[in-house]
Amino acid sequence: MSIKQKLVLLSTSVLLGLIALFILNNYSQNQMRELVKAQKSVEILKTVQTLLRKNEKDFLARKDEKYLNDFQNNFKSLQNSANSLKDILKEVDISTEYTNEFLEISNKYYDIFTQIANTQKQIGLTHTDGLYGNLRKSVHNVQEFAKNAGNFELLALVYELRKEEKDFMLRLDEKYSTRFEKKIDLLTTMSINQEIKTYLNQYKTAFLQLVEKEKVKGLNEKSGLLENLRKTIYQTENSLNNMEKNISTHIVKAESFLNTFLIILTLLIIVVLMVSFYFIAKSITKSINRFQEGLIGFFKYLNNETKNVELLDDSKNDEISNMSKLINKNIEKTKNNIEEDKALILDVTQVATKIKEGHLNKQITASTSNESLNALKDVINEMLVGLNKNISSISIVLKEFSNYKFTSKVDSSGVEGDMKEFIENVNF
């Protein structure tokens, strides 16, 4: 693998690591956003639940249907918020058990309050409708009869009954209904007029019907529908608290897990990158060192510090090996040239030795790729040819001299210097 490919691979690894970190970080942020959104949804449910309690109390206190309408609208909002929370919890893979429980209890709360509202409507939202209207009408019949008959004693007793009736309505205590029942029974027994008895029985019936409906609704928070309502309220509050704790626990766990996973992944990426850096750097350094050692060996060979030279290691498939292959070609070429030069110099040395020994007919036969050395070889060979020719000519003349023949001359044309002087001395 080439250095370029290694660096590209390393860069790709770094990029992939950064992308992995980015994706995980983005995922963790999305998870946390959804969990925080779920937490806010629980707060919204608490707020809407508080509004429902307010609507409930306003309706029971003021007996106005607008508060019932507000209650119904807010309950729809509660259901929508709870369903939205379920969707969020499903998205982050959290159990919707508490949300389903809350919806179930809330529906029960809504049903009970609806029963209370319907019961209150039967009792009467004003003094003129429902059982309130019947009671008001029946007591007016009794009062009108007493006034028309001029029976002020009866009228006073009726006022006593009205007092018990009002006390019951204000305090919702059964003792007042019991006292009312005893007094009206006594009054009915004492009355001899059949018409007044009828009116009194109607009054009693109307009041007792109202009392029964109040009992159904609940005389206090520990009886009737109001008791059931309070229980469901406590259950919804507990369910909301459970939801809040569950989501908070998941937020803490998710935050801890994601932070731990991010740290582990970051460390893993760093380790992988460091190991990759190490081995790539080691590989490059090793190749460079081999390249350097090969060059040093070649320079030593060039400087005659060593007799042999080794080729650079070009076995790898990288840029340094490619350079080594190119340099190896030049090393082989240079080595061949040097060996040729050495062979030429050795031949020159051997020829010079032979000439020194007196063998003037020797020639330098070795050749080299070095043009300068070849030119020098040619000059020396020409010199040797000329010298051999002149010596041969002198030798012939001297032989004739030995035979007392002094007519021959040595040709000195083209000869200069000491050799010319020597020839002229021979030619005296």
C-alpha cells in the first residue's frame, strides 16, 4: 500500500470517527430533547389537572354551567396532552404504563364529576329549577295556605321548618334533615285540615328527595360521589408523580449512558487513530531509513570507502520503493561505469609496467563509457605508437652504424623536444 493510500485511509478513518461522533451526539441530543419534552408534557398535565380542580370547585360552589363547559374543554386538552406524551414515550422506547393508568383514572374522574354535575342539575342549579324549584313551590303553597287561613301559629311552625331546611342546605348535615322530618311529621299529625296535610306531605317529599340527591352527590368529601371523586384525584396525582419520577429516572439513565458511550467511543476512536498513526509512521520511517541506508552505502562506494554497493530495498509498493527502483537503475549504471573505469585504469597500469620493462609495442585495450577516459586512452595509445616507431627507427640506424654504414638517417619530421634532440644526435 502506498504512503498516499495509507494517508487517505487514515484521513478516511478520522472522518468516519468524526461522523460517528456527530451522529451519536445528534442522536443523544434528540433523545434528551424528547425526554425533556416528555417532562414538560407531565408539567402541562399537572397544570391542566389543576385547572380541572378549579373548574370542579367553581361549579360546585357557583353552580354555573359555564364552569362545567370549561371542565369539559380542559379535559379534552388533558387527553390530547396525555396522548402526545404517549407518542413521545413510544418514540424514546419508554413504557407508557403510567400514562395509560393516568388516562384510565382521568376518565374515571371525568365520569364521576359528570355524575356529580348531573346530580346537581337534578337538585337544581338555581332556586327555581330542579328539586330546589319543587321545594320552593311546595313550601310556598304551605305558606300561602297559612297566610290565607290567618293561621299564624302554623306559619311560625313553617318558618321553623324553613330554618331546618336552610341549615341543612348550608351545612349539609343529616341532623337538620332528621329534625326537619320530626317537626313536619308532628305538624302533619296536629293538622286537621286535609288540604294543609297534602301541602305538608308535598313539602316533606320535595325536601327528602333533595336530601337523598345531596347524599348521592355527597354531604362531604368522605361520602357519596364526592368521596369517589377525591379518591380519583389522589390517584391521578399519584399517577402524575409516578410518571414524573419515571421520566426523570430515564433522563438520568439516558444522560449517564450516552455520556459514558460517547466517552468510550471517543477513546476507542482515539486509540484506533493513535495505533494507525503509529504503524503508518513506523512503516514510513522504516522505508525512509532503508532508503537512507542504501544512499549512504552508495555514496561510500562512490567515495571508494567500500568496494561493494548494495541496491536499495524496492520490494514495497509505496512511493519510497518507487524512488528506490529509479535510484537502483542509476546505481547499477554508475556501478558498471565505475567497474569499466577501474578495468581501464588497471589496463593502463599493466601497459605502463610493460613499457617500463621495455615492451614498447603494448596497447591499452580496455574501454569505458566515460568519454574522457576513452579519449585519454586513445592519446596514450597514439603516443605509444609514435614512441615505438621512433625507437624502432633509431634501432635500425644504430644497427647499420654497427656495420659501419653511416648513410642512413632517422626521420625526425613531426618530432619535437628531447626525442628530436636525441634523433639529431644519432644523425650526426
